[in-house]
Amino acid sequence: MHRVLIVGSGGIGRRHLKGYGLTGRAELSIVEPDAGRRAEAISMFDVEHAFTDIAEADLESFNLAVICAPANFHVPLMLRCAEAGLPFMVEKPLAVTMDGVDAALALVAEKEIEARVGYVRRVAEEVIALRQQILAGKIGSVRLAYLNSSQEFPKYRPDFQRTYYARPEMGGGAILDAASHLFDMLIWLMGKPSDVGCMFDRLVLEGTETEDTCLVTIRFQSGAMANVTINQFQKRNVAQFEFIGTAGNLMIDHSTLKFANDDSGVWKESRDYMDGLVPTEAHQARFKLQANAMLDAIEGKPCWLATLDEARDNLRVALAAKQSWIEKRIVSL
Ligand SMILES: NC(=O)c1ccc[n+]([C@@H]2O[C@H](COP(=O)([O-])OP(=O)(O)OC[C@H]3O[C@@H](n4cnc5c(N)ncnc54)[C@H](O)[C@@H]3O)[C@@H](O)[C@H]2O)c1
């Protein structure tokens, strides 16, 4: 059994508590400063210790920390873990500015501890299949991608005005909170980004100081390009990620992976990886898959969860996107 410390037991912390619990490989403890949330987590999960602050925990007695506090706390929490030599998985995004990021990453490298970032789509079956098919050359060389993730965010997160989402300095908004997942998919599949252009705004949602819409264009070192479109108010729930290669197209439409390589207008292959599953349960199941992947990593087994360096590139794309629109120019990374 691994002793796992979940740092922050809010929305995502609870998903991890459930996910790690279901692995059967973890004994769980939490850090949660909010007394009400701490009590709720204790009542919902089998929790060994509940601390109010990470400073109270004997970090050397744990095998893994899962950092689930809002993103503005990630750098100091990563530093705490690194100082104690404690492997960790930190939730996305890595941070909200570059302040302290390089020092934290350098300490992790110096201490040679396993550390990954919670871009959960990397364990989704349809994304893994997409990656395998791209790597196998099914669509030739990937030169372009169009990604659109747009839905009525308040329906899915009714408390959005009271969470970090409403505050740019805590990592909220369409770019750092939502587009960051898509940037990770692009970095995983298309490599290192080199240039970023963007427009963003708060077009509809009330009661936040963050953008609900972004149109981000990214160029990669390979010369390939991608467009990421997000709005967080439309009624129709769209999640379409199309990868365009020299020999065909692959598209994820929610959980369905499709392939075409002619102009018939008909997809030649189409498979729904969630067929027969309840979407909310399938989403929660990913947190068990991710927990097993992270526990494998600390046992020295292969793991393809996002690295800190990939998440650093991702954060630079997000920050460059904001800078691009504020300064009205394309930003080179
Ligand atoms: N992977 C995903 O799909 C996904 C989904 C939602 C959120 N997230 C990420 O998870 C993080 C948290 O999001 P959330 O939705 O759970 O937020 P939340 O506000 O619901 O919960 C955050 C919790 O952290 C606690 N906290 C604050 N400071 C802390 C500290 N110093 N130490 C320990 N706990 C502290 C808060 O009291 C709160 O209970 C963010 O980085 C967010 O981007 C990821």
C-alpha cells in the first residue's frame, strides 16, 4: 500500500480521493484548510489523517502527494514536496505565472523525484487510440489541428462564480482552466510549440473577472499549426478535436474516434469508446486510471502522464495567449 496525501479536498480532490481509493493500492490522508470541507471529506472517504495545513504533515512518511489546491498555490506546494523528496502529481495548470516555476522544477530534478501533472485526458481510451494511430502513420504527417471545446459551463459547475474559476490570479477562465487541457493534447501529439496568437473576452458569463471565450492559434517547432476554440456559454455541448495529416483525418467527437481519407463525406471508421457507459461514471473512472498510472510511475513503471516540462510549455502557451491579445501581436515562445 502507498501512503497518499491529497492536498486540497475540493471538487477535484474528491475525484482523486475516490480514484485512489478504488485502486486498492493507497491509504489516504488529506490536507484541507476549510473546516467544513475537511469534515465532509472525512465523512465521505476512508481518511487516515486530516491536516489543516501541509506544514502539519510528516511528508517523509508519505509515498505520494496529489496537489489539488487552486493553481496559484501549486508552486509553493510543489516546493514543499520537493524539499521533502516526496513524489507528487500536481493538478493542471502547473501554475498561473512563471514566478518560481523554474526553481521548483530545478529542485524536483535535483532531488530526482517522480512528478507529473494531472492532464486527465491522457488516460482517456479515445485519446490513447488517436495517439497510437497518429504514431503508426495512419494519416501521414500531422500538419494541422482544429480543436473546439464549447459548452454551457455554469450548467456543469453551478458554483463557478464562487470558485477559482472566477478569478484570473487563481487560474480561472477559458484559457488557463479549459484550453490548458487542449494545449496538453496538442503538446503530446504535435510536440513543442513555438508561436502563439489569440483573441479572448468575457462575452456572456456574469459574475466573473475571467474570459469565457478564447480563439488561440499555435504554431509548433515542426511547422505544424493548430487552432483552439473555446466558449463556455453555448447550449450545445461540443468537443471536437480534428487532426489533419497528409494522408487523412482523425477526429475525436466527444468519445468517438473517427477516420477518413477520401472526399466522400463519410467517415470510414468510427468507434465510440464510451459506448454503453454513463458519461459521468466514465469520467470518474478516468481518475482511477490516472491514479493507477501515477502509482505505477512511483513504482518505476512506464507512465505517459504529462511531465513538468510539458506542463511548463503548456503554461507558456497560455500566458503567451493572454499576452498576444493584450499586446495585439503574435508571441514567440
Ligand atoms: N483535471 C481536471 O479535469 C480538473 C477539473 C477541475 C479542477 N482541476 C484543477 O484542480 C485544482 C483545484 O480545482 P477544484 O475544482 O478542486 O477547486 P475547489 O475550489 O473546488 O477546491 C480547492 C480546494 O483546495 C483547498 N485549498 C486551498 N488552499 C490550499 C492549500 N494551501 N493547501 C491545501 N488545500 C488548499 C480549498 O480549501 C478547496 O477545498 C485547480 O488547479 C484546477 O484547475 C482539474
